[in-house]
Amino acid sequence: MNRAKTPKKLRKLYRIRRRRFRHAVNAVIKTIVEDAHQLGISKIILGRLRGIRGNSHNSAKANAMINNF
């Protein structure tokens, strides 16, 4: 219908790449959940990690101190 004019081989390669990526993500999630279950963690909270290092008050000082040693 409204498909771009791409060769079938290229579409197939993109499908394979998408499947591999999805499988890799699912495998990582599975190992995280299994490890959490073994450690007795019953709840995993996902959130946005943006600005997580900016919240600490001494991050710049800590980096400067490490370089001085």
C-alpha cells in the first residue's frame, strides 16, 4: 500500500535486527527478574533516571577529590 520502495532483502534484514534487539532486551530483563527473585526482592520500581547524579550535592567535589589522590 503506502510502503516505501525498499528491497525485500533489506526489509528482511531490518526484521531480523528488530527481532534480535527485542530478544536481547527480553533476555536482560529475565536475568534481572530472576536475580531479584533469588535475593527476595518482590517489587521492582522503574522510573526515569534523568538527573539522578545531579541530585547529589557533592558529585563535583567527589570527582575532584578522586583526581587529587
